[in-house]
Amino acid sequence: MSTAREQLVVMKFGGTSVEDAKAMERTAAIVRGRRDKGLCAVVVVSAMAKVTDQLLAAASAAGRGDKAGALAISARLRHRHIDTAAELLEGEQFTGLQPVLDQEFNALDDLLRGIAAVGELTPRTNDLVVSFGERLSSRIVAEAFLQRGLNGAHVDARTCIITDSHYGKAVPQESAIEAKLVEFVLPLVEAGKTPVMGGFIGSNVEGITTTLGRGGSDYTAALVGGGLHAGAIEIWTDVNGIMTTDPRICPDALRVKTISFEEAAELAYFGAKVLHPATILPAVQKSIPVWVLNSRNAENEGTKITAMAAKCASPFKSIAAKKRLTIIDIVASRMLMSHGYLKAVFDVFDKYKCAIDMVSTSEVSISLSVDSNQQLPEICAELAKIADVKMEGHKALVCLVGEDIRGHNGIAGRVFSAVSHVNLRMISQGASEINMSFMIDEEDVEEAVRSLHRVFFADPDASVFDVTARVQVESKA
Ligand code: ADP
Ligand code: ASP
Ligand code: MG
């Protein structure tokens, strides 16, 4: 039997969608719904909620030589996973899986003991430690699918997701991945099974475990969708879709019904955690529609990400914010415009693989915003050889995104009057023409986002935004 690509759907379930036995039950019901419609699902799962953070904490405790602390975290995780499996699985299925989980945890404990003994945590061993989160969750979900008649088949993602060796943020090798997916995953689909693999993890060509960066399970889903030429990619999470801003900041945020790839990519890049920034690319290249859906409210239509933006009466679709940034001011009065100077500055950032979010220049200085990371002191020390350097931490970037900015005059004025009470630094009207962004102090973010949301989503276009929740509130008032 061969599977038509329109019938193939890659379904990614994030940490909260597999956080416990009940969430995994919901996940199974959602996958059953797709199979009942005659679709073939390939499932990508994250680690159970918060497990990645805990594994990182265990790795860093071991790296400090705190063996007992690291093993205590691992023991708690062992209980959580085994208890979840016990709740989900019956009889022989549980007794069959338990030794597999125990074996994984024994390997994790050995690894943590080894790290504690040498007292050094390398990026490579850090990746190996965090990989256990997705390795374990995918095993349990695959087994749960098997018991529920969904023909679950576990696939170790590391056999398919081939990457370079940039530990912590490995770059996927798409043609190698496609070949592996065709070799290992497609035959399972064609045999009527539901392959289940962990997101986020991969391996380099030597078989050494790597990870794709935080939030990377979305990226895995897009790579699998792209590699298998799927008909759709579904990102199942804990909110109704892409919203007009993070609902944790603004509880009255509205669901955006459709958004373009370009807008979604911009939002993800500028901090909307709902999608990993690299997710969109493999999908765009193969023109695969991406849906963002809520596993706690599966009936909701979610957000459809499409090639073209729908016409919208509002200038913006959504507001994103990214914290933990640092502004670096580089002052070199006579040098700035001299040949090769800017290249020398950017080469320093390149050397440390440090991505720059925003750049602004004046006659004598250039200001850059970057993620606050551990290498900033080294970066600044190198820059200090060619300029005066000043660093200011605890900054945040607020970014308003929408293809329809182009058609609206006077937008900048409305944005700045909405946030006139906060101190703005580095304003940019987006080279891409679909975003407007500025830097502010981290502590002002929530207030600024809420003010902007009040102004720009007071009268939302019902063809693009789901206004039903707001209409219900207003009719009760
Ligand atoms: P998952 O574990 O499913 O990958 P994440 O926590 O990574 O979920 O992403 C979902 C979260 O993203 C939501 O709970 C929400 O708080 C946050 N978020 C930030 N910006 C947005 C936005 N514009 N729309 C929806 N969710 C957003
Ligand atoms: N578990 C990983 C993380 O927490 C990857 C993901 O969930 O997408 O970052
Ligand atoms: Mg995520």
C-alpha cells in the first residue's frame, strides 16, 4: 500500500499535551479522531511538561560535582514516568515497559555519576542528559497508543533526525533526514502503524546525540512533515492557537484564525513561544499547511498558517515580547564608517555564534541587542579592542507583527502614544515591513503589551480574529 501525501498528517504534542496520564489519554483520543477520518498520523512528542528543565538542572548539579542533588532529581523523574505508565497501561503492557524505562533511568544515573566524578559538563554530555526527556515520553506514548488500538510504534528520533555537531542548537541535515524517514518511518505508516518519536533530539553522523535548541520539538515536526511530504502539520499545545498576544500576559487575547508563514515566523523569532522560529521553513519550502491547535479543547478550529495573509482591517495580527536581552553600545567616533570596521564588529558576534536581534546606528555609535548569554563578557572584551563598549542587561523587545502595516498610515504614532509612559530604546520599523519593534526595560513589558493590545485590538476584524469570547463577555455585561 502506498500513502498519498494528503492523507499523511504530522501531529506534534507539546509538553503540556503529554504532562500526565490524562493528557496522554487526550492525545490518544485526538490521534484516534484523525485515524477515524482515514488519515495516517506520524506523532512527535515533547518531553513531559517541565522535564527538560529538570534534566538541565540535574546536568548542571552533576557538573558542579553535586552527585546527590543530580541523582535526587533523576529519582523524582523516574517515579513520575513510571507512575504515569502505570496509570496508562494495564497488566503485561506495563510490566513489559517498566524494565525499559528503568534501563533508561539507570543509564541516566550512570551518566550523571560520571559527570559528577569529572566535575565537568560539556555541551555534548548536556545534550545527552536532556535527550532522556523525549526518549522516555515517546516510549510511554507509543505503548499507550498500542494498548488503545492505534498501532503505536516507537521510533528513536535519533535514527532519523541527522544534524551537525553544534550541541545545544544542532542544525538538521534535511536530505539525510528525508532518506532516514523514508527508510524507517514510511514503512511503518504503510503498514497501518502510528509512528511515535520524540521531538527536539537528533544525532550527528557519528551517532552522537544532539538537540535542536529549546522548543525544538516543533522544528522536528516540521522536518518530519517536510521529509515525508505530509499533507498537514499540526502543532498541538495548551492554547487555542496563535493569539493576538501571549494570553498569560493578556487574558483577553483573541485567537487569530489565519496568519501567513511570514507573520508567524516573525512572531516566533521575536519571542512568541507558541512556535519555534525554525518550524516554519521546512513547511514553507514544501507548501505544507501548518495548524496550531489546543489539545485541551480539540474542537476549537485553531490557527491556520498559510502562504498568503488574509486581508485584515487591523494593521497587526499579534504582539510578541522577548525578555532577557542585552543592549551593547559600541562607540567609535572616527572609525564607524571606515572600511572594514562594521565587518570587524559583526565578526566578533559571528565567532561566538551570537545572533543579533536588532541593530541601530548613529553617527558615532552602533547599538545591538542580543540574547543575554554567558559569552557576553568574552564578546565585549574582544569588541573593547576596537571600540568603547557599554553593556545594559534586563532589556526586552516588543514586536508588533502584521502584513497590513503597509496599508496603514500613522501607525508609528499610534504605537508610540500607546506606550508613551515607558522609556523606549532602539526603535525599528522592520526591514521586513511586517513588524514594528522597540526595546524597553524588562519590567515594563507586561504593561506595554497590555496597553498596545487595548489600542490595536479594541475593534478586531471578525474575519481574521475569533471574537466570540469577547462577544459573550460583552453580552453578559
Ligand atoms: P508546548 O509545550 O505545547 O510547545 P509552549 O509553552 O512552548 O507549548 O507554547 C505555548 C505557550 O506559548 C502558551 O501557553 C502561551 O503562554 C505562549 N504564547 C506566547 N505568545 C503566544 C501567542 N501569540 N499565541 C499563543 N500562545 C502564545
Ligand atoms: N522539551 C524541549 C524543551 O522543553 C523541546 C520542546 O518541548 O519543544 O525545550
Ligand atoms: Mg513549545
